[in-house]
Amino acid sequence: MPFLSAPPAPSRTRLREMCLTATLLAATFLAWPSSAEAQVRYGGHFARAQDAFGGTGGIGARVGLGLPLLPVEAFASGEYFFPACAAVGGCALSGVSLDVNFRLPMVLLSPYATGGWVLRRLDPGGGGDTLTETGLHLGLGAGAGLPGARVFGEARYEFIKVPSRQLVLRLGILLGG
């Protein structure tokens, strides 16, 4: 019954040609300076964790990449907070997050929704165990400026237990793209 047999598998030569073509297309897309290079963004921000230690301020840095044709940006951020107990008890709060921002494509003011993954590390000081937890966050923000530099502000809620589920506010500047 030859009509029930599977079609012949592609030859090794054909597979190599397909892999080489896919690799060349990907390399061309990634190396194209006008689409990818101008979309890298980096900056810093001030942060306020509203619920940790009764509210505490901190600083952070972020680096990200915007997709050339879509209103989507992805960022990796790090933050370190300065709670009042750090001076007396040695407590500390820090964290990292991976954020995805979905922006409305507007020229001067660009509102966005943000969401992603967050890791918080809490050292209560006084010889207590360091606690680390991961979770999700959701929020809203807005950026204003021109290509090359813009300021942003955002409010997000972190669904984690360390130190507590909390509202985090950020205000900062982004450079690039």
C-alpha cells in the first residue's frame, strides 16, 4: 500500500540549506542598524515601596529593548531600597524584575500597561534569615519626551509576600531609542 506511506524526509543537504537560510535571515535582521540599534534603552529611576518597612525609598537601573514595529518594550531592572532600619539593625531590601510594557503609540505622552516577574530579597537584620520570593506584578505608567530621552513614571502592584504585597512607585529617565 504505497499510498499510505509517509512522505520522504528532506535530505541532509536540503536541511542544511534551510538552516543556513534561516541563520542568514536572522543575522541580517539582528544586524540591521536602523531597526535594532536605535531601540536599546537604558536609564535609572527612583523607587518607593509603599508597604515595606512602613514605606521606603530606593534607586534602580534598567536596560531594555523596544520592538521596532510593535508598541512593546521589554526591560530588566534592579533596585536597592534604603529602609530606616538599615542604619540601626542592618536590614536591607533589594530586587530585580523583568518587565514588559505595552504602550499606546503617541508622540509626546505615551501611556503604557506593564507586567512581569519580580524577585525581592529581604534581610530583616539582627541575625534573622534572609527571605527571597518571586512573583508577578501589574501596573500602569506613562512616558514623556522625544526620541533619545524621556522621563517616565509608573505605579505597579507586586503580588509577593516578601516583605509584603505592595505598591511600588517609580520615577526615572530613559535614554536611547
